[in-house]
Amino acid sequence: MRLPRILMPRVTASAHCDLPCGIYDPAQARIEAESVKAIAEKYQANTDPEFRTRALIIKEQRADLVKHHLWVLWTDYFKPAHFEKYPHLHTLFNEATKLAGAGGAKGSVDPAKADELLGKIDEISKIFWETKQA
């Protein structure tokens, strides 16, 4: 059924994100990645088995949060035009989320893995802020 012409909208609105801009920020991923690194350092400095067990549990939770925040940026903030301008962005996100996962900081207690992750987040952040200026 077609609406009468009088009821048809006169203006079509469109939006480029789920909510008004300003809700996305790679800082959230960075904060959690900093926690992962700090926990790995504390783990290395402590031999108490209970402390180490708790540290591993918390580190894995924080690593999952890193992945979550990166995925939100990847899937919700960045748009096709961004991926055209920055063709390595998909690879960068893939590498970062893998570094946050079991093959990276989540599965390791080596602070160097967390440093690698932080480096990838810094690269993503640089691109993010360039797109925010555009």
C-alpha cells in the first residue's frame, strides 16, 4: 500500500554512526591494554601462586575488553571511506585484536606482548584522530 502524497516525508535524513559522534575513542582500548601490561609486570614480580592465578584471570578479562573496544571501533566507527583512505586499516585491526587474544597478550605474561599491542593501538588511534579532524 502506498501512502498518500501528503503523508510522504519531504526530507530524508541520514546518519553516519549509531549515535551522535563523540562516543567512540581508542583510549578505552588503550586503558585496558595498559592494565594488561601492568598485570603482566606484577605477575613477573610475584611468586605467590594465588596472586598469580588472580592476575591471570584479571589479565584475560582486560584483554577481552581490549578486543571488544577495538571491534566496536572497527565495526561501528570506521566506514568504507576510511578503509579506502587507509587500506592497511583492516590488517591493523586484525593484528591488534590478535595481539589482544590468546596468541598475544591474553595468552602471555610477557610485558613485551602488551607493548606490541599498545603500539598497534597507537597506530589505530593516530588514524582515528585523523578521521575525526576530517
